[in-house]
Amino acid sequence: MTDQEIIARSLGALGAPRAAGEELYLVKKGGRVLLALPRDKEAALMALRLYQPQRFIAKVFVQAITLAVRLGIQSFFLKRVVLGDEGQEPESEAGEDLQVRRGSAGVLLGNPDHLVRRAIVSFRAQNGFEVAKIAFGKEGVTLIEGEAQTIAQLPKGRSGIPEVLGTHHREEIGVMRMPYLNGGMLKANDPEIYVNLLSDWFLDEARCPLGSFAEWEKIESVLSVLPQGEDHLARLKDLSIKPSIRHGDFAPWNLIKDQTGKVLALDWEWGVARGVSGFDVVHFLAQEMRLVQGLSANEIVRSLKMTLKTEPYARYLKVAAWGDFHDELITAAVAFSFASGLEGFKELLEVIDAV
């Protein structure tokens, strides 16, 4: 599918045939469409906030587009398109109930290289703005249904868990709706906030051997083929760890903080209601160091080992029962992320195994 077909089908999934004739302005990055902004100023600004850039240049770029939208001069900088009927789906089962207001929907396109094409749509519904996560193909429907089920299974009353307003799918498009959270990406330089969030995810259970967790199968599959893998596994298997909710892709860009200070964790595709505590901290720091700071694999591994021994990480990992086995459990966390297909962890694993 082309970028424009993704946009048209995303809007169609929220209530075609209203998508036909929509006027949109395209924000591009690297020659591909990143965002499609509606003509309405408020709706366009809401759509722009879906994109949370990490790098300085990208942040400046978004600020410039935001200013252009506020001044009503985006047509001088962005390509204008009017959607036709191509690529659109039959009317969604939820289309009439949603009552998506014409001209209010903006679309953030997912990574085109991902196995499952996805998009995030912000739109004005009956009771205010909402956000819909949309995925295409049979795998996309499975992904959406699985994420919604994961969120529903998470323990009630814990901080940071998003509300799901509803899901539906038609043919090979999956849709999950959530309230629009008007906020910004959580800053990595304020660890107390996200460490406190993770601390609220500890389960009321006793410590369990790492080998008894569902994550162990992936850890074992990766470490068993490394030169020093058997030594790693022997040290790890019987370590007793505190169970907790595990997000799986815990990173600054998946944490949104609103104006009241409330923090929500988004994108629960890899989440589980019961997992190994501490893995989310390793993932958070490693991804921020790699994608934002641009550190090498060697630098990331060294920094991880030092950072996790400082506050507030040390306090959190004490409850997680990491004890004196930080290095071994960093290895387990990196192996699990690599086995889950997350980018960037192969290099970290190679550095760890070489030590």
C-alpha cells in the first residue's frame, strides 16, 4: 500500500465514506509521509502532537510546522491532497457510532519497514478528541486484539494503564480507540517519575526463579548459542526475581505526561500482566542511550552497569530482588529484547558476551 492508501484506509476504518474528499496536508520525512494534517487548526495541532520526536533537529522541524499551522500558512510548506475513493474500505461497523467529524482527523503513519503496517489517528468524536490505533492485514487485526486483551488483563488500579474505549475490525483492518491524552513525551532525565511508575507495577507475589517466568524460554534460546551462553544460563536460572507488570517497549516516546502530571504508558503490544521486573528499566535506558544520545554498544553497556547502581534505579532494583546480580540480569534483559525482535539489541548482546 502507498502512504496515501494507508491514510485513506485509516480514515475509512473510522467511518467511510466520510474519508472521501478529505483535504489534508502532508508532512514528510526522508521522502515518506510522516503525518497527514487536517485543515482545521485545532485538529491539526492535536494530530501534530501524536509525533514525539527525540532528536533536536526533528523537534525544531515540528515546532516550525506547528507555528505554520497556528498562523494558517501550512499550505506554503506542505503538500495539499484531497482523498478520493481509492484504497477505502466499506463503512466501518463503528462508523455511525463514532460520528467522526469531517475535517478533524489527522494520521501519523507507522514505520513502513515494520512487518505490520500501522497508523495512529486523532479525531474529534461526539465527546471530544480520541485516538485510534489502526493495523492492517490479518497480523494487524491479531496485533490490535492482542494489545487490547493485554491491557484488559492488567491489574486494576495501577498507574499508567491507558483506557480502551473500544475495538473493532472489518476484514483485515484492526482498530483500537483510546481517549486523546494532551501531553508530551516523558523526559528521560527525570527518572523518579518513570521509576515510580514501574514501582507501582510490582505484583503482590513472592519472588520466583527466573527460569519459571515466561520470558525464560526466549532468554534461553538466545544465550544457549553464545560462546559463553551456558555460563550465563547457569548463573541466571535460579535467581529469584519479584514479578511485575512488564511493558516490553518501555521507552520515553511511549510515555506521555499530561498537564496535570499524569503519566500513561502507550503501545502494549509486547506487554504482559506478569513478567520479570527490571527488564523495562534496562530497555528504557538502552533505547534512550542508543536512539537519543547516539552512544555505541560498548558505551551503552558500560553506562547501563553504572547507571543501574545509582538512585532511584538502585532502590527500585532492590525491591525487584536484583541483588548483586545486576550484570547477569542486564544480560538476560538484553537477550530477551533481542529474542523479541527489537532493534539494536544484537550489538549489545555481542558486547556483553565478549566481556
